[in-house]
Amino acid sequence: MAGREDLSKHILPVSATMVGVCMTVITILQLAPKNGISEWADNLIALDSLVFLASTMLSYWSIRHKENLIMIEKLADRCFMVGMLFMVGINFLVAFELF
């Protein structure tokens, strides 16, 4: 079980960083010309930051509370993967629309 326990310790800093990345992208999108896609992207990235925040909180919770470690780690991992897939999708949308 020692290997599984390390998963949360890896998810926590990366997902917290991704929250910061989402906030940075929202700030940068404010500088882009206002069209339909930039407004949609702002909202989608804001939602994505909430998914990463959930992953961060679940990772922290699993580190602090060992009784439900496996279940909480799986939830944190799934939130992280959903957030990453969502971010890639949004990036494709913005890239094809702007360029």
C-alpha cells in the first residue's frame, strides 16, 4: 500500500499548480480580442479550475485522513484527469478559433 499512498502526494502539488494555470489563462484571455470564443473559454476555464480545485482538496483530504485513502485518491485522480482532458479540449477550441 505504500506506493498507492504516494499518489496523493503527487496529485496535490500538480493540481494546485493547474488551478494557478487556469487563473493565468483567464487573465491572458482578457487581453485577447472579445469574440464569442474568448467569452466561452473564460467560463470553461473557470469551471476547469474548480475541477482542479476539487482534485487538490481531495488529495489533501486523503493525505490527512487515512481511513478512506483508496477511495478518496481515486476521486482525486479522476478529477485531475477530467480537468486535464477538459483543458486540452478548451485549448483546441481556442487554438482553432484564434488561428
